[in-house]
Amino acid sequence: MPKLVKRAVMVVIVASRRPAPVPVWREERVGPGDRFSPMAAVVDLADVSIVRGGATLIDNLSWRVEEADRWVVIGPNGAGKTTLLQIVAAQIHPSSGVAGLLGEVLGTVDVFELRPRIGITSAALAERIPRSERVHDVVVSASYAVIGRWRESYDELDHARADELLASLGIGNLADRTFGTLSEGERKRVQIARALMTDPELLLLDEPAAGLDLSGRETLVRTLGDLARDPYAPASVLVTHHVEEIPVGITHALLLRDGKVVAEGPLEETLTAENLEATFDLRLALTRNGGRWAARAV
Ligand SMILES: Nc1ncnc2c1ncn2[C@@H]1O[C@H](COP(=O)(O)OP(=O)(O)OP(=O)(O)O)[C@@H](O)[C@H]1O
């Protein structure tokens, strides 16, 4: 079984306002022999639709994510957010349209080569992690894209990277615990560490704050903000129902309803009360304070 991890130089920066160091990964992403063209977007969907059982889940959607972008995708239940994420995670193919991913086109490339270049956290993935798995192994086993460590061999650099990722997410002390003994917030952090293990070019976070209490949400949103503002972190797409969960550092928003784009573009221009009202079909007051957003019905 091939190992998927790419080697990168890890640089630790320490910001004075937070105690935990956050690692960033320097890598020459573009160069001779690299399949990632400097002209290609990380995600480039053109008129993409997904149809299942006669229902149109994603309706003629076009969307471009650039390397420096940090997107939030917001929409009500059933809007098609997870379906959209499945396309950009190379898990499903469009029923029609063209899905460009990391310089490749879905349907013309081996998805098993594409998927390791994409880090993902989702409830569906978390459910597949054995509860008896050691936390360190949950993270390091991403190198082989396996869930549940078996007989793969890892070298010291793999183990060091997994440990440093756990430490950078503030859970280095949990490395020897089993996944099943962790709180929901701790599990979310382990998943993010796992998603970053292979130094992905695209990071997908499907409702990372779901199920967290206020303290857990705020801590996670701060961590996600650190990642979003890290210039060496990968392009990212964060899916949520709640504007309160948008970290500082997110650059763009896509508002989705019934599989269609209501609005998309730079965050400040796109995340307006008017656009949110159209997305959620609700009269709303939207406020922004200290770079964070809040919405309530009026
Ligand atoms: N295989 C399928 N056949 C028919 N409809 C489906 C299928 N899979 C999903 N759907 C429907 O597609 C719609 C979009 O689902 P999706 O999970 O992408 O929405 P979502 O925005 O992520 O919702 P939520 O916020 O509730 O998680 C939903 O109405 C769902 O019931």
C-alpha cells in the first residue's frame, strides 16, 4: 500500500495572544513536474449539477476557489452543502457540468490519486473511526489514507508530524488516549489534525463546530481562525449553518439554497442581511463585532 504523506518543512510560529504554537507548512506547491498549474484554481466548477432519484441536489453551480481563499458555505438544512463538499472532495462526480479540482478534471483522473491531496473532516468520517483507536494513530494513519491502523509502517518523521499537529491543535496530551474516550470538541480537533497530516492542498471542514458547547465552539473557531490567517495553510472550505461559527480570516462566502447559489464572493460584500434573508427565508438582523458575525430573526 503506497504511503501518501508529502514531506514538508514545518515552521512553528508563536503569536503572543495565544499560548499554543501553530505549525505552518512551507512547500513549493508550483514547480517543474508539479501537476498543480499556477493558472489553475484549486476548485473550478462549471455548470455542475447533481441529480439523484429525479431530484436536483446541486443545480447548475459554478464556483472557483483560489489557493489563497478561505471560503465559508452557508445554507439551511437540505440546501446541498454536504453534496457540494462531496464533489470537491472527489467523492462523487457531477451528473452534468465540469468539476476541476487541483488542476485535474473529475472523471479524467484517478480519484485515488486526487483524494490524498484533499483533507476533510466530517461527521460521516468521524463515525468510521474505531472508538478503540489511539489518537496518535488516528492522525498518523492518514499517511496511508486508512482508518484504523493495522500493519502499515511509519517512520519517525510521520510520528513527529502527527505529534506536532496534535500539539498545535492544543491536544498533544491526548495522543495516547483512545478516540472513544474523547469529548466531542477533542474529537473535532483530532479530525483536523488528521486532515492536515498529508499536507493537503485543499482543506474541507463540514460543520466542524456542530455539537460543541459555547466554550468548545469558541476555542475551535479561534483555532480555525489561526489556520485561515496562516498564509501557508491550504485553501479551505468551511460548511456551517451559523454565521456565529465563521472564524476571523475567512475571505469568501457562498450562500446556498435548494442547490442554487444565492450569492457568492468576498465575505464583506456577500454576507449581508439581505442575502442571508434570501438564503434562510427569514427576516434577519446581522451584526459584526470584532470580526465575528451574529444573526437573529426580527
Ligand atoms: N441519494 C439521494 N437521493 C435523493 N435526495 C437526496 C439524496 N442524497 C441527498 N438528498 C437530498 O439532497 C438535499 C441536499 O442534501 P445535503 O446533505 O447536501 O444538504 P445539506 O445542505 O448538507 O443539509 P444539512 O444542513 O441538513 O446537513 C437534501 O434534501 C437531501 O434529502
